[in-house]
Amino acid sequence: MSKTLYDQDFQIWLQQTICHLQKGEFSALDIDNLIEELTELGKSEKRTLESNLMILLAHLLKLKVQHHAPPSMKDSWYRSVIEHRQRVHKNLRDTPSLKSYLETAIKEAYSDARKIAIKEGKLAQFGVRIPQESKYPKSCPFLKEQILDEDFYGNG
């Protein structure tokens, strides 16, 4: 079986596809691979949003549950919340249609965020109290509005 340009060099395939589209040469398009790439692009946008939400939620959860962590640890979590919340806002700004997916994305991201918070909590050292797993809610304790609120840090 001979390899197609798509299989041999994706970047050249992409450039040629763009060129064919710009020139209106629709019969020259590799339709099957173009459909596959466009489908993956949509999934990629959703995965990026979920990934940013996962880290944001993990650190909001740690700030909510791990009250006895030293300020240096909490400062790191605050910085992460700020960064990943900004990334979520950028995801939603760049792809406004993701707003309709946000509730689902939060649900998808939360279980992994909870696992991260629990596992990272167990790595605490220097006499830091490690919360029991039951202290971490099984469903997301934050409202969508809180997650997006630039002044919300889960600990108040």
C-alpha cells in the first residue's frame, strides 16, 4: 500500500490543502483526511479546555481542603489558579462556542482534578497535615461562576 502525502508529510499536505481551498480546487482535496483533521481540531479545543480546568479545579480544591498547608505551598496554588483561570478565559474567548460545553467540561475535568489534589496532598512534607480523601468532595463543589471569577480562590 503506497503512502499518501498526508501520511508522508503532514505539513506539506496541510499547505497543499489550504492552497486548494484558497483556489477553489475542491475536487483536488483529500476529503477523508480533511474531515478527520477538522474533527480532531474540535476535539483538541475541548481537551485543552478540560486540561486547563483540571489544573484550575485541582488547585481550587487544594485551597479549599488543605487549610493547614504552609503559605509557600498555598502561594504556588494561588499562582496556578491565576494562570489556569486565565487560560480557561482565553479558551472561551478564542472559541466562544465552548461556552455551551463548559458545564460538561467542568464535570469531565473534576474527577481528574480531585485525583490530582488527593495525590499531591499525600506528597506533603515537613509535618503538613494530610487530609483524608473523604474531605475532597466527589462532585465539584464550585459553581461555574466561581470557577470563572478572578477573585475566587476556593477557600472562602
